[in-house]
Amino acid sequence: MSFKYECADFSQFQEQLKKMRDLDDKIIYALNTTIPTESFKGQVDAEAKCRDLHGQLESGYSHRQEAIKKCIVVCADTVKTLKDKREENKDDVALNKQFKTEQRKLRLLQSELSVEDIIRERTQKTFRERCRLFFRFDSL
């Protein structure tokens, strides 16, 4: 799962996050295709399937967290630079507008970390319920 993310345009970044969250959004389907029904129990290694799915989920969490934090750092640096410029030129309307826009984007990016926590919690709850008989949850 390799996505190149762009921090400058928040709506584009959100679209990229949406694509990166695809597995979490389709966790029920993924589990239904992973966990065997009673009649197919002997034909499928449910433990290996759950372990693989867990690895994919953890990789996705890590990648998204890294992308969001990177964009927060980039945006915070931009806000700081604009703030310094604004101090030097208090009457520049365009600079003031750009500063406020970047501040708003920074708040939105920070709120994405909370969204990630909610998504992760929801997905892990579903994963635990379905894989609990086949997979140990030491790392969850």
C-alpha cells in the first residue's frame, strides 16, 4: 500500500486518506472472506488469514499516521513562517488571509489524528470479534 501524499491541498489529502482507509471501511467483507464458515474450517488456515489481515491493518495505520503527522509538521512550519511575515507586515490583507487559511488547514489535519483513532478502534473491535478464536491479540 504505497500512496504518495500531497499536503498542500487538504481536500486532495483527504481523498488520499479515504483510499488508504479502504481496508478499514471494508473490514466486514475482508473478514467474511478470511474466516471460514463451519463447513470450510478444515480447508482454510484461519490463523494465517487473520495474521495476514492484522499485518495489513497495522501497516495501514502506521502509513496513515505517518502521512498525517508529516503534513502537520509541514503545515505548522508554513503557519510559523506566515506568522513571522505577518508580524513584519501587519497591513497585508492577502498575507493575513493566507495565514488564517493555513491555520484552518492545520486544525483540520490535527483532527484527522482523532479520526484515525476512531477508525482504528472500530476496525480492531470488529477484527477481534471475528478472529478471536484463531489469533492471539498480544499486540492489539
